[in-house]
Amino acid sequence: MNITIHGRNVKVTDAIETYTRKKVERFDRYLPNIIEARVDLNHEHTRRGEDLVAAQITIRHSRGAILRTEERSTGDIMTAINGAIDNMHRRIQRFKSKRIRKGRERFSATVDELNVAEAIPGVEEFVEETMEVPAVEVVRRKEVPVAAMNEAEAVEQMELLGHAFFMFFNAETGGINVLYKRQSGGYGVLVPQVE
């Protein structure tokens, strides 16, 4: 498993990196076949005067599933890391307990993985329901006309519409992008990448 740790407005000291790596490496015991784990640490000042720290963990599984969790805290960065790790344990347990449905095997754990994986200490087991889960139904389909524009024009158009996200054809990259408002402020752009 490849582990990367990034800090934004946080100095990732050797102690923080060692502690985080030690905790994240254990995920492989509970869910085999993890390809990559990314830990993003963030420190930001809020308008209320108190500092806010956040730890976000993203795990990529070998079959394409992505598990993500984030913990925000007004304490220190270690509190946020521990909270994100606890949340990831619950997310892994939920992933392991998902029913395998025809056509959806990619995003559920296989029997071989479940046999190899250890139980997560302190996390309650999810009880698999015996009733059949109904198929997911798309209840609305909408065609969206997209105009060629750059990111600045897309931000302006999204603000005029009052939406939290906006799909547009990026004239600079020649592809469809999605612009969205971030909770921490600013904007993000989703750029599709085929795997």
C-alpha cells in the first residue's frame, strides 16, 4: 500500500508522519488489496477566532472503490487524525458488509478478502439483512446544454444561477468539467480521468 501524507498550513513533522503511517498501515489488516492511502492534513483560521484542524483519509481499493472520511476538530491535529481513523474503521466495516449484487461486485468486498481480513477492534459488526435490496432506479434524467468557457466564466455563471455546482465545457482543456463550491471556501474543479 502506497501511503502519502500532505499538509496544508500544517508542518508534517516526523512524529506526525510516523504516527499516521503506523495507524494507516493497519487498514490493510482489516481490508486487504488497498492500493493507495492518502492523508490530507489542514489547518485553517475561522472567522470566530478559533483554529480548525482537519484530517481527511482517502483509500483506493484494487477494484476501484474509493473510501473517504474527514474529521474536523478545534483541538490539535492528532485529535483530528484519530477521529478520521475511527471513522475509516466504520467505513471499512460498512464496505465489508455490503451485499454483492449482480453488476455491483466492484464496490463490495469479495469472499476471499473477507476470509483474510481481521475483525476491526471496537467497531460493531454490521448485520446483513436477509431481505433483497431493491435495484437502484434513476428517477430523473436531464439534458444540460454546455457552453465553452474558461473556469473564471464558469464561476461567474454558477454564482448567477445560485447553484453549488456547475457543469461546463472547459475551452482550455477541451473536456467537460464540474465546478463546485468547497466547504472550506473557494472553488474546486472536477476533471474526468478514465482509469
